[in-house]
Amino acid sequence: MALLQIAEPGMSTEPHKHRLAVGIDLGTTNSLVATVRNGIAVCLPDETGRTMLPSVVRYGADGRVEVGLAAMKAQATDPRSTIVSVKRFMGRGLKDVAHIETMPYDFEDNAGMVRLRTVQGVKSPVEVSAEVLRRLRERAEASLGGPLVGAVITVPAYFDDAQRQATKDAARLAGLDVLRLLNEPTAAAVAYGLDNAAEGLYAVYDLGGGTFDLSILKLSRGVFEVLSTNGDAALGGDDFDHRLFCWILDRARISPPSLEDARRLQMKAREAKELLTTCEEAPIHVLLGSGEEVDLVVTRDEFAEMTKHLVQKTLTPVRKALRDAGLAADEIKGVVMVGGATRMPHIQRAVAQYFGQEPLTNLDPDKVVALGAAMQANVLAGNRPDQDDWLLLDVIPLSLGLETMGGLVEKVVPRNSTLPIARAQEFTTFKDGQTAMAFHVVQGERELVSDCRSLARFELRGIPPMVAGAARIRVTFQVDADGLLSVSAREMSSGVEASVLVKPSYGLSDDEIAQMLRSGVDHAGDDMMARALREQQVEADRVIEATEQALDKDGQLLSDAERATIAETISRLRSLRAGSDHRAIKAGIDALGRATDDFAARRMDNSIRSVLAGHKVDELEI
């Protein structure tokens, strides 16, 4: 009797070849793992049926490591060794962490990324995150019945290179092969786009526990194109909790709480915030270790009033993302709400008022990112049916470029460029006989290197000696689908080449990424003036150096009076170059040009006479 192999419609006819892949939402507050089963993305539960794993890790004195709900229960009794919201520490230094004074941890400021001292020794945020990811991997392998070929892990769109690299390192420690890092708003759009067969322009408003992102996407015939993205890497639900925590301290008039009591009050603040989502008021009753009692009631209106400045902070990136995409709010077909913090009624009211429409909330905001990541993982693992064809086009949030003479930034890859991307630009030498060139790779929107983020430095050596400006050095920037960068430089005539894989240092400031775009707009006028000044200063240096070289070589062609005039003009240009008026410097450059016009003509005549010396006219080829 023949054995028939039966498959669900649209699914593989060879299920034994199905490769196990998952999508993971590594969240500030909770984390989830999802996969595609029978063509449908589903979140995988633990043995108790819970899909959400609290992103909390406790290091015990007995050597045990607790993750999730068990660790969460120990927050108030063992605050130093129970790590919550670790995502906020990823790729961050001590000075970069917001509200650090209210945190119970024993921090150690390390070169790059902050560390936390626990009863099991010093732990990095990468190690803590790896514990969460390890639990999710184990849950997935137990549920799916085999080892995973890989995972798509989501990150906030505004995560910088350091934070993305830290996330990949954590996954590697957890035994996961990262198929791709996927921006959280994009993952949400994938879930909504495929589930609802959406077409048109959509905004994804993603307010999680620790970060905020706003992305504008164009969905069309299976193509998910990110038009622009903006956000704040240091704004999330935790900040709303902290504001309510401060309100409790102010109203209760209690003495400064201990670490344990502070954690109790913070937990109670979060509970009250969540209760206000469905109730008009929330009781706050806590018996502190000091014997003091907190007995308060907060109303929904009071909470909305004390956090309205945080709501407004989310609308600034919204306006910038729309402007970058060249769109008005009324052109947006739908607004997708992502992240548990979007359940707050005053958040939904503010978004509805701004866009003039009710936001989309038909998918669970806590699960939508994981579901989208699972769909992408299924595609990358090679499980999609031939007819199920769709394309995901993400963008880079900040411009990439090189430092040029004068400390200026030459942008090679502009922000909001679609990923993956490769772009090249040719540069040349500044001095005669130059055989090496140093490259400084930077990221940001400002015109001066000093105002941008330094990413990497490398050198190209072995350039054939040539006159200044003759060498052609082609510099290529490549950004992969994860947003990670490699840069190479090649001298075109000789073929000598050098490259660098940008491995960013940890320890960026929390506000840096968000501030880069903001300052790029705020200082646009100043930057233009500064760039114009630097350009004229560099040109003045070049002209002075070239003129002095010509004087040294052919100074005998000038009379003493002529030479004195040129020297005086050079001296005047040097004085102008030290000033801050780019127009005056340009006028000085033009004046030196006029003063040396006759000298240049004599040099040319002299060169021609030297070439023709000893030759007859009829020997020349015409």
C-alpha cells in the first residue's frame, strides 16, 4: 500500500524539510518568541501557557539564575541582583543611563558598556539579555521539537550600531544564530500588512517599555518599504512609571525610601498605570519596610496630566518622520499601535487627535512585533511557498560619511536610505607625493566631524606618488540588512586596497541618536556657515601652499617688487584665514589669484621654452 504525503494548502509538500526558525521580540519589559505554524504566525507559550516572558533576571547566591516570573517576584527582596529593563543598558555607559539615581543596582562603569555587580559577580547587559534569549530558545526548541536554524530578533528602529551589536552578541551567547536584526516598527507592519492585506501609507507608533519609534511605511503588493523613521532611544513606558513613582513620593511625604522600598513603590506605580488603562482610578497601598504606610488614590485624569509632557515628546519624532517622508498627517491611511505602553488611553487620544483617525489596535500590541519577526524568519529560513512572495525594504536611521580636510563631513550614505545598500564615492590627495591616506568614518547629520558620532578609523597605504589631486581613491560603504557597516578604500590606478568592518564601541549616550537629527535641524544655518568657512579655509591653505612652492621653484621670474607684492597678498590671506568671515577669505583667495596671474603666465612661457629648447619648429607634430 502506497503511503500518501498530505500537506496543508499552500504549505510545503515536504514537511520533513521544514526548517525551524523563530522571531524574537526582546523587549524592555516582556519578551516573546513566535513561529509560523500551518501558515499562521503564533506566539509560543511556556509550560504554564504564558506567552510573555518578563525580561527580568535574578542571580541567586546559590549559583542559580532565575528568569521571568520567578525573578520578577524577587524584585523587592533582592533588588541588587534582580535586573529589570536591562534593554536600557545595552551598549550604554554609566553617564548615559536615565534616572540612574533611583536604581538599586551596584554599577561598575567599564570602558564602553556599564556593568552590574551581583552576588554571582559582575555581569554585563549582554550577559543578562543572553539569559532571557536562552530561555526563549529553550522554550522554542521544546515546543517545536528540534534545534533552531536561526532567529530574527527585533530591535528599536532607533537603536544605534553599538546597541545592535550588543544585541547580536547576546544572541550568540544564548546559542542563537541571528538570521537578521529587524526594526520593531517594520516587524509590526509585516504582521499587519500580511494579516490585513493592507495597501497604502501607514505609520507605526511603537512605544515600548524603554524606547519609542515612529516609522512611515508604504505597503504595496507584498512590498514593505520604510520611507522614514524617527524616535527616542530613551523614552518608554518606564518613564511613565517613574513619573508616577515621583508623584507617590511627593504625595506620601515619606522619608527617602530604602532600595527595597523604592522597588516596591516602583512596582506599585507600574501596577497602578496598568489598572488606569481600564479603570478611572487606581489605589496605591504599600506597607514599607520602614513601617511607613502609603495609601493613595490616583485618577486617570491626574495620571494624564502628570505625564502629558511625555506624550508630547512622542509627537516630535512623529512630525519629523512625516517631514522626512514628504507627507502630511492626513495622507496616512492607518496608524498601527505597537508596544504595551500604547494601551494608555491618553496616548491613544493624542495619536487619534494628531492623525485625525482612530489608531489600529486589532492586533495585540504586545505580540504584533514577535508575529512579524516570525514571518520574516520563516521567509529567511526558506520555508515560504513560491507564490508567497514579499519583499521587506528597511532604512538606515542616520547618515554615514567620511571626514575630509578641515574637519568637514562628506556624507556618502544619506539617512533613510533603503537597506541593504552599497554606495561609493571618489576622493583624492591633498599634497604632492602623498602615499597614504587616513579615513575617519562618522555617523550623524551635522556638517562638522566634531558634532557627529565617530565609528571607525583606518588607513590606505601604498598610493603611488602623484601630484595633489591626481590620485583616485574610491571609497565604498556597505550596510547590510541588519544595519551594520563595512567600509573599503581602493586606489584605482594601482589597485591597493584597505577596509574596515565597523565594530562599534559600546557606551553611546542615550540621547545621542535622537539628538543628532534634532541638532541637525536646529543648527542647520550655523552648520552651513561653519561648512562654508572650513571650505574656504582649506582652499586658502591649498592656494598658499601652491603659490609658495611656485615661488621657491621659479621665483627668479619675478622682480623684487613683484615678489614683495605676492608675499604681502599671501600674508593678508593668512590673516583672513585665521578669521571667521568666509566671504573675506574667498575675496583674499581671489586677490592672490589676481596677483599671481602674470607670474603663472611667465611660468607657462618658461616651461614651453624649456620644452622647445634645441628643437626646430618643423620637428613638432601638429
